[in-house]
Amino acid sequence: MYNFTTSRLTALLVAALAVSSSPVGAFAAGLTNLRCEYLTDPLGIDVVKPRLSWVIEERNQNPESRNQKQTAYQVLVASTLELLAKDQGDLWDSGKVASDQSIQVEYAGPSTSLRAGKPLASRMECHWKVRVWDQDGKASGWSKPAFWSIGLLEPEDWNAKWITHPDPKRLSHPWLRRTFEVKEGVKRAVMYINAGSYYELHINGKKVSPYVLTPGVAKTDKRFHINVYDVASYLVKGKNCIAIWMGPGWHQGKMGNNYNAPIIRAELIMDSPSGHAIVGTDSSWRVKESCITQIGGWAWNNFGGEHFDAREFVPDWDQVDLNDSPWPGAREIPAPNVLSSWQACESARPGAPVQPTKIHQLKNGKWVIDFGRPLTGWMRLRMHDLKPGQEVKISYADVDDNDRARKLAFMVNADGFQDFHQNDVFISAGNGAETFCSRFNYHSFRYAVISGLNRKPEMNDAEAMMIEPELESAG
């Protein structure tokens, strides 16, 4: 989630160049994979004594670095990269600690037996590095700098109000937006979003972050997640626009949502030479129903999908210059009675495209796209020569009963597929070539059975994508 601003990247390079090189007699190993709370450079954590870890890595196949072990470590944590580059840990200097521990090393607050560190508070930035000693008492060089920041820890730290659609006529997938002025250069800009429903964050027409189906899944009648973004690089001097597209996701009525629409609080805090400015959700935000409505009840065998009416899509919904004065103001609501906490893991993102292996037609005229393997995620479909209002229906299935010697006993639809009522519907705007892909829903499927097309899809008209967290190999 962490996007370095230009100034921060420059400072990071300066600090990296200033890292102490290994002195004569130091053992030939490097320190890599610095993590805080198991993540690389996490933003907005809510852990005031976060756990740190690092990996000792052999360098250049040097025999001296083999069969070594850590016997001590020193961690420095500083409020700026400049101080860290000078080996000054103004937040915490552990000193030399005799220990082979390199995982779950807790930031030392005043109550620990190690050297006391300063208590961590909301919005603090923490830059850190580490060095270790081997079994012969030789010290390594300092690692490259790593980073974490603290989120908004206390309820009173939030200025944003909880908002929702003022009068939804259907289960809403609303667009929300707010324009504001930036009068001077922004040194730091952090966006905090607290929601139980899925959302996409856009700033000045650009989607922020590569992740989808954010926030991560939680039991939304018990907990909402908080996601944090560095957005300084998205802002410009002058007029700016924050735009958020939301879908109900798991926060349905049966999971405690009584508003028939997603609810959210979001807050942008910008630091500049003259102080800081805040743009938070309140009744001044504009809201409009989007072109998506939900199909199905978001439950087993009725998970449904999305009804996307391209005639209702507003191309510049996230642009600064859109005249949103006809849009109604948001409705401020009481805070939900659930726990809100930092999402302590990465969200999901689309995987590599999966190409179809076969496309064939059923006797009733429907087209079947076979991706050759089951997956859970999205399909992107390009369609051609549709007329305004023309309806294309997609049914997603994991088993094709037509190709089985032994027929399935249940859950088979009229086309001979086990689809569990997973469906999307696309209504054309008649704009020539059009593309549909899910946004706030997903499906488990191998086959896509499609009706309403004017012609056979080409192999390059469709691709499937697994939607999953970005998990690294651990062994």
C-alpha cells in the first residue's frame, strides 16, 4: 500500500548512500527483508509496540558468511530519514542486545526491559534500520532503511463523519465525491478509509492502489477494517477531487447494514509548510447512484452478481471538472457499533490473465467460454456491435454436466451447467466495442455461458483473472 513521494524517495536514496559500510573484520552477510508486523513498510498500523523482523542473507557466496549465527542486534528507529542516516535513533535506540532473535522483536516502549523508546502516537512516521553481530563478535553493516507509520489510534483523532446515500431507491452502489483546493506544496498526504463495504478510491481521475475488493473480508457485524494510503503524488496545486465508488460487498442487511447502501468515513490529512489541512467525509460530499445494481442475495446458491447498465455510466464521475451540483449531499449517520481496526494484511489483486481453451455454441444459441480450469475471480469480456439497451447475460459455472458420463443429481440449470445462480447482466450503451468486468462481486467458475451476443466471441475477447491476496512464497 505504501507509495513513496518524490521527496521521500530522494531522502531514502540519500539515507541508503549514507548507510555505514561493513568495517574491516565485519562478517560478510547482508540484512534484508525488513518487516514491521509482517509487512514491508506498512502505513497506518494501530500497534503501538509493533514487532520487527529481518533476514540475514549470505553475500556473494562468501565462505566466511556460512554457518554463521546472530548473537546480538541493534535497532535504530528515527522520526526522519535524515536522523537515521546519522545513526541517531531519536525514537528508539535498542543498544547492543545479546540475542539471536530476528523475528517478532518488539518496539521497546518504556515498560520493556530494553532501553526505553518514545511512546508511539497517531500519525507518527518511524524510519528504522538494524545491524547484527555474529558468533565471532563481528558486526555487520547497517541494513537499508525501512519504514512504518501509525494510524489514527483514538476515536477523537478522526474528524470525518460517517456518511451514506441520503435516499437509496435500491441496494446502492454509489459514487461519492468531494472537490477541494490545495494552495501550496504538500509534503505529506495520507488518506484513511474506514468501511465495511467494498470501495475504489480515485483521486483526480486516477485509481489509487492496485488492489481490488478492498477492504479485506471481515465479519462486518463485528469489525470494519481501516486502509491507509499515501496519496501525495496524486494531488496537484489548485482544485482536486476525491471520488469513491462503493459496492455493498459483505456488509449486507443480514450483516448489520440497515441503510440499504454502503456506509463509510474517509479522511485526507495533508501536511504543508504552513501546517496541515483535513478533508473528511460529511454532508458536503456529493452522492449519486452508479450504473451497478446487485443481483442475488449475497448468500450460498444466491450469490448473484452485478447488473451493469452502461447507459447510466458517468465517464467523468471521478474528474475534477464534473458539475456535481445536481447530486444530493451525503447523509451523516451515527458511527456503527463495531470495532474498527487497521487491516493487518494486503488486500487482493487480479492475477495473470487466463485465456480460454475453447469456445462453442449450445443448441439454444448461447456461447460457452471454457477457461480449462476452475478459478475464483473475474472475467473480462469484450463485446462488439451491440445496440443501445441490448442485454447480455453471463452465467458462471464450475461443472458442465453435458460432458459427464454420469449426470449430476442436483444444482444443474436448464443449460446443463452447475452455476449456483452466479450471474452478471450487461446493458449496452451502444458505443461500439464495449467491455464488462465485475467490480464489487466475484465468481467461482470454469465456464462462462453467455446469451445476447450478436456474434461468436473471439478467443482474445475474453480473459479470466484469479482474485487473491498477493502472498509471497515462504519456502
